[in-house]
Amino acid sequence: MVVAASLAVIHCGGGGGGSSSPASTPTVSAEGPTALSVTLAQAPEYFGLRWTPPATPFDGYEFEGRSGTGTYTKLHDGLIPNTWTTAYYNAGTSIPELTTCFFRVRVMRGTTPSAYSNEANYRVALFTPSMSEPYPSGSGLSITWLNTSLVADTLLLERGASQGGTTTWTAIPNVPFGTTSWIDKDAPEGVACYYRVTYSKGQDSAQATSSGTATMPMAPPNQIVATPLVEGVHLSWQNMSTVATQVAVMRAPGLDSYPSYQEVAVLPAGTTSYDDTQLATGYYTYRLENRKSGLTSASSSPIQVVTLPPQNGASVTPTMVTLPQSQIVRRGSLGQWFLSGSYANDIRVRVPSGNAWIDHVPTSSLSWSSPYFLLDRKDQPHMVYTRLVVQGSQEVAIMHAWQDGAGWQTEEIARRTLYSSSAMPPLTFALDAQDHLHLLWLKGNGTPQDLEYASKAQNGTWAVEGLTSIPTTPSSLGNYRLAIDPTGQPHVFVGAWQSLFHLTRAGDTWAVETIPSNGASVGWYEFMDGFAPGPDSITFFAPRAHQPYDGSYDLMMLRKEAGSWLPEEVVATTTGYSSFNGWLSASMDGSRFALYYPTSSGNLLRVWTSGTWTSTLVGPSSYGNPLLGFDALNKLYLLVPAGWGSTQNSYPYVLYLEQP
């Protein structure tokens, strides 16, 4: 079969290459073509033409066509070879749908045409849509298709459920015209489904059917509720599956966005609750799976839960909180969260604003150090950082930035060359009850004589003071801390090799006393902390090697009340040849304080109230720096980083709040 090239370039009814039939009646030779017929060879624009040639010799054919009531026009240049009995006509993609195209043919003998053949016609139908194969998507089957019709105004999507060699077609309701994709969530579970789409205009229609099938997944368990228990979790759910034979309970430790599940129970399909008991106190992620042999399991969405701490200590209730990744988190008086940057060298304070945060990044900031930033009594953040003074020099300007009603303010406190060590920060600060800033830093060579204290004088200028000489060798200096008592008086704690010192300031004079610690020793890397409930009262914590020495360390609590030292107390003993590591916080009036630290059994929260300790095991090790504190009513709160988020804005935390 030969395709007529000249026929393939002229549109039906167009005049692109031929001439119209002559107006006058020409001389007509005898015997023309007969039995002309037309079919649609390739939708939507290719027509197949077939005819019977005349018996008498002729030179070639002339084909003419028209659309609707239009005028016949020659469809090609020159003559079609006299040996042809079939040809194809390309009407082009712009051919109107629902239009009838007419064709006729005659032969030429020299310059004399024959009579025309019979008139053959074909009505152009709606253009046929195309459809891709369906595939499982979530809890349904996804279908996409392409509508090629320009005039269709009705859409019908149908599902063909294939079972036992029979396909039953069902219309899918509420599919709007104009839709070209759909997720079918109502297909029967475990059944292979075809899909077909039909476009219509009046009585005309065009249809496409998917070439393959997809099997509808089982419906997963849904509406899952996880109720925390003491050392356990109660799970309840609904199950809409009609074919599942089992429900599997899957559990993963932690609250990470990408959990590693393990199977903990396989239950009959009709089960709608399960108690997971004798769990280690902590954080868990659960998933339920519907199962049936021969079908892919259907998994529920994950659900996270925090078990209740054993009720033998401080009464704290956990809730889950999602926050951006942060090195440090602070809690405002109304429960709002203030954040630092993601890492220690990301110098920024993120102030809450609705459901988002507004970042403040100080200009030319070089470094900052613990506590990074603090909130004053009006929930306004204060930060202390350094900036470089001269290129190539080690001298820095110590800067104070704070937020007030007018925005962020900045002031320079002093210029120093600070001691450089990866073991401990050279700078720390605190706010007093009147929101005045106090600073303590270590300059120069890092000896005890290089400690300096700074506070703002009544005239608004910063006063920097060297501390009273501390009776220890330069090489033995360990950690140091700054605390402010309720009257605004500073207290400096200094740890050294087998010596501990407490410095207080009365008027313009610093006094130093040796803390009776019986051999307690603090190095650069070791825990040391304390607070001052009053001008002549302190509570101080430091490690001391256990006696007789076995590689463990005791955390010693050393307290002074009304100017008198009380008997020392061993608060905790470490194991595994390591010193103590933890966090300390005191209530505003100093009547309560709490320690949070890791043990071999999990993280322990210990609260001291009027001389009595209570202990609560609150879960596994945290993923970063926790926030331990007391609110204005002396109620404890603890925020623990509890996993890795799927993004930097979706990190999981657990907030423990003390109950009345």
C-alpha cells in the first residue's frame, strides 16, 4: 500500500496546493473511477481512501475534498499515479471534531477529465483520550489520562474490578470535568483494577482504557491513639479493612523521623487495642500493619508517645513539642520558646513571633559562650558576644546586645585578649533580680590572677575589676562559675587541683574563702556549679574521687547557710571511670533546686526541697542540651531534645512539667 505524499500535506476543505474546479462545464471523457470509500486510518486526522479504477487507459487521478457545506478543493498538486487504488489523506490536527468530510475522485486523459466518482464521506468523531497504567499510591490507586478533545463537555471515569476472569465496571462518582488525574480510594481491597475514561458531547463519545491493572492495597489501621502508662503504652485504633487477617504492632525506640521498627505483637484482624507493658521508661514510635498472605502489608501513620515516669519522685507529666533545631532553648514566662542557632558557632537569637521566629544576628560577631543568651524578667533576651578589634590581633571587644521595646540595642563592655582554650569558655555572664548584667571572664595567660569581673555602675559606665588573689598555682586553675544572689551581689566559684574557692564582693572589696571540700578537685573538663540563695549562703557542687579510689567519682554538695558550713553530702556516684556530667537549676528564691544527669539506668531528675531529695527516672539520654528551670511559682520544668527531625524545623522535644 502506498501513501500519496501530496495527499498528506493538504487539509480537508483547505486550498493549500490545488485549484478549484472550473466554473464552466468541461468536456468529460468516458468512464471514471467507481466505488470510492473512506475510512479513518489513524485517529484523528489520517483517512484511508480506496476506489476501483476505470477499465480504459488514463493518465492519473485528481482527488477533491470538502468539509461540511464547504466547496470542493483539489487536495494535491499534479496527478496521482494511475497505478494507485488506495491513498491516505492527512487532514491535519486542526480538523474539527464532529465534522463530516466529503471526498470524490476523477481521472484525467490528457487535458480531459472524466466524470467524478461517487461521493464518499466520513464523520470525524471526538478525539480519543489516552490513559496511563494505574499504580498504587498511598491508600488508593492513582490514575492519569490525557483529554485530546476540544469540544467534549462530559467526563466519565470507571473502575473495572477483575475477579475470576470477569471484569465488572463501576462509575466513579464526583469526578469533575477538567480532571486528568484521580486517586481511587474506594476500590475493593486486594482486587486488580482496570480504569477507563469516556468523554462525550451529546450522543458522541470517545473512550480509552488502561492497558494494565493495579491491585488495590489493603486499608491500613487508622485513628490510632497512644495513651502513655507508667512503663507502658495503651494503643487503640480502628480497622476499616475487610480482608486483613492479622494486625502487627511495630515499635521503635525514640522519636526520630526515620524510626527502625521491630515487631512486638501479631493480633487477630478484629483486634482494636493493645497494651505494650513492661517497657523501659522513655520515648517510642509505633506503627500498625494490616497483613494478609499474598498481599502487601498496609501500614498506618506513625504515632509517638512518651511513657509516664514512675510516680516515686517529682510528679512531672511529659508532653511532646516540635521546635526548630537549636543549640540552646529558653522558656519565657508564658511558656513561649526562645532559640539560639542550630550550633554553638551559629551566633543568633531567635525571638518567637506567632508560630515562627525572628532572628537577630549581631554584626561582626566572632564568638559567644555559655550561657549564650538569657531572658530577663520581661522576657527580653540578652546576649554577650565578642567581635574582632584589629585584623591579625587577638584582642576582642566584649559586646552586650539586648532587646527592648525599641528593638535590639548594643553596647561595648570592654576590650581584652581572652584566654583561648577548647576545654572551657573564657567568658560567662548572669542577670540579677533587677535584670542587671554581670560578667566574668578569663584573660591573658589563663591564670587565676587573670579572672576579671564586670558590672555596670550607677553612672552607666562599665566597671571592670580584678578578683582578689586566689591562693592556687596558675597551672592548677580549673573551672569557674558566676552566680548572683537575690540582693544582686556576685559570687564567684573557682575550682582548682584539690581546692575550691568562693569569692564574694562586699562594697568595693572582694573576699576569698576556701570551701571545705576534703580533697574535691575540678579540672577544665569537669562539672562544677552552684548558686547563692543569699549574701552569706551558697550551694555548691563539685566532684571528688571516691574513697577508697576505684575509678569512680562522687558528686559532692557543699552548703553554707547563714555564714556556717554544713556537713558535706554525697549526691551521686559515677561508674565506669568517669566524672559527673549534668545540669543544675535553682528556683528564684533558692528554696528548691534540681539536678538532671545521665546514669546507667537512664537520665535521672533529682529535686531538692527543704532538705529532702526526690528522684525520677525520666527517660533515655537527650540529643543535645536540655533546659532545666523553675517558673515564677517555683514549679519545675525540663525540656529534653528527643530525636532527629525530618527537617531543621521539626525536631522532637519532650517537655516535663511539674504538677501541683
